[in-house]
Amino acid sequence: MERSLSGDRRALEALVGEYQRPLYNAAYRILGNPDDAADATQSSFVKAFEHLDSYDPKYKFFSWIYRIAINEAINQSRRDRKHEPLVDNLAAVNAAPDSTVESDDLERWIQDGLMALTDEYRTVLVLRHFSDLSYREISDILEIPEKTVKSRLYSARQSMKEWLVADGIHL
Amino acid sequence: MGDQDRLETRALDLINAGIDGELDSDERSELDAILASSAEARIMQAELQKLANVLDGMPEQAPPADLADRILQRTRTPRGRIFALPRIFASSQAVPAGLAFAAGLLLTIAVYEMAPSQFSDRDVSSMVGTMVVGSRGEQLRQETELDISGPGVVGAVTLTDTGNLVVLSFDVTAERKTEIVVAMADTGLGFGGIAREAYDEANTGEYYEVSGGELRVVNERTHPFTVYLRRIDPARASSRQIGIEVIHSGGSVFQGSLDLDDQRG
């Protein structure tokens, strides 16, 4: 970290190597497509490196760069808003209501379900289930109390469950 | 009334926290008791657990193979305008006093670094207002001067060590635009800030950039400037030399170094 702060190229490469995969995955789940996720990940690193001087080593680096990446992904999502309305999207492909979802379709259903959530709900679900972070870590990244993390997670799960059931999807 | 409404908030809290592995032993026991006595709670727990399992089981996405290269190609600390500090470093003759003063200004300069777009180059009032108390009192170490001389270029750079800061004062006269490179990789030093004595609207071609452990300052002919380097991790420094290179008319015309050991003894 200290070497990165002094502009050491190899140290920056090491940071990219360590964090590009988890940040890309979080961005992918928030944005819903690989190209946007790659753009958001790239922008996040570039912004982080441009502002390394503002990073306070007292705090965890991963929280800091995750925060940048999540903000970047959400901002990009708000800019684009190019995904179709979820209910319509799902209805178009849901040929067999009340059926059990085939594994091939499962990922698409889940991603569509995520995209149907608000940014706040989607973000906590992504950080908890796709980034495997604790309440405390999510709280640090989003700069919200743990209690808020918990309540958002509960509401997000409930919303997603109800949304799936309403569209005839039984896990 | 939905499922959630029929279950007590406490039960839902515990069910969700249990799914997330965030229960302590007392809470675990409390949840077990709820599940043992409530079919509704068991159904809710099973449904939410199934959803959580599905989310946890989603495959990880591999980033594009060239993503790291794309990131690193675009990674470069931004070009910054050299901060103009008219009247503050009013005279290069008053270097010791000016440097003590400069130590006090460093945090303010760092603020400028973080958000350069929020300030104009000439706005120095807020810098004075946020001066760090106590830094004025730092004892200055002995200075070391390195003469710079090459085709079309003449001058000197003075290194002064304040303890937390290493200050390089450049006074170089050149026939044309010069690029001055300060190589500080592996010295345990990081870029802290840069300032020059006078501001000239005409010199729009001046800038600096920090990348790969090097500071590069593009300077218009004759403009003294001062560079502030912070001691980030001296214990892990493997080099005690700051390299100085001057590029003039497209070629390297001077290479030298300043030894930090001269200052720390």
C-alpha cells in the first residue's frame, strides 16, 4: 500500500491483480451485463489510483476501493437505465408459470430479480451474497449503520422472494 | 397480510441473521426455540435460506482477460497545474524561513491535490487559513545542493530535510521548456505537493504528473519551484537517493542524485 501511494507501478499492478475480480463481479451483479461491469471496474481503479493521496491508511483499503466501485456501478446504472422493465422482461420469457426453474435459466432469473430491486436493496444483496461480506464490512463500505444493513438485507430478500413467487418461480 | 407481517419482527431478525451467520450463541438458542414452536417461522426460514443458497451458488463471473491491462494503461496520476503561491514564497533567498513555513502548508497543499478543481490556482487565502499548527517549529536539517548544468540548462536544486518532509527547491534556467524528473521510487518518500513562487497566466504549458515513483515537472524556461515529498514508510526504504534528470530539447542533458543519507545523520 505504501509503495502504491508513492506511485510504484508494480504495487499498483498487485492491487489490480488482487481486487479486479471481486470488484468486477460486484459491478456485474449491480449492472447486469459484462461490458458495463468492465467499464465500471476500470473507472473505479483509475479513480482510486488518481486519488490514492486521499486514502487514509487507518482504514481498510478494500473498503475504500469497494466503496468507489459500488458508487461507480450505481452511478453508471442510473446513467444508463437501459435494462428493460423487469416484470415485462420476465413475463415475456416465463412460458411456464408455477414451474420449477431449470438450472440453465436460474442465473438469468436471479439476475433479473436483482435488477428489479432498488439500487439500495440490490447493493446489499450483492455485497452479502456475491462478495461474501459481513454486516460490518458492508456497513464500512456503504457508510451506513449495521442496523441499516440488516434491515435492507431483510427487505431485499423479502422483495426478491415475493417477486419470484409472483412470477411463478419456485426455487 | 403478508408472511412477514404474521411473524414477529424479532423472529424475522433472527431468521435473517441466522442465514447470514451473524448470530451469537444466545441468539442462536433463541432462534432455535422460535423455530421449534412456530411452523410459520420454519417455513419462512426455509424459503429465505433457499433464496440465500441460490444467491450464494451463482457462478462467479470472470473479468475480461485484458481488463487488468486496460486499467493499468489508463492509470496515471492526473496532470496537475503547479500551485502558484505568490508572496508566500516571495523570495528564494529566504529559503530556510520559507521552508519552515512550507512545512506548515503541506496539509493544505494535499487538500489541493485531492480536489484541485475546487480551487483556482491563485486562491491562497484558504491555504493560509488552514495552516497546520506546530509544523512551523520543525527543526530544519542541513541543506544539500546539487548543481545542474547541461546544454541549454543551468541551475541548482537544494534538498532540505525537515524530518517528515523532504523539500526540493529547484532554480533552473533553461533556453526552452524543460522536463525535470524526480525519481523517488523505493526511497520511502511519496509526493506531497508542488508550488512555485510566481504565477504567470502566459505559462499555460506548465504541469506536473506523478507516476511509477517519478514526479515529472514540465517547466517553462525559468520558473523556480518547490517540491514537497512526504516520508511514507522510511523503515522499508531500500534506496537513499533521489534521482534528478533534466530533459531539454528532447534529450537528457543532466542526470544526478541527492543523497538522503547526507541529511539524516
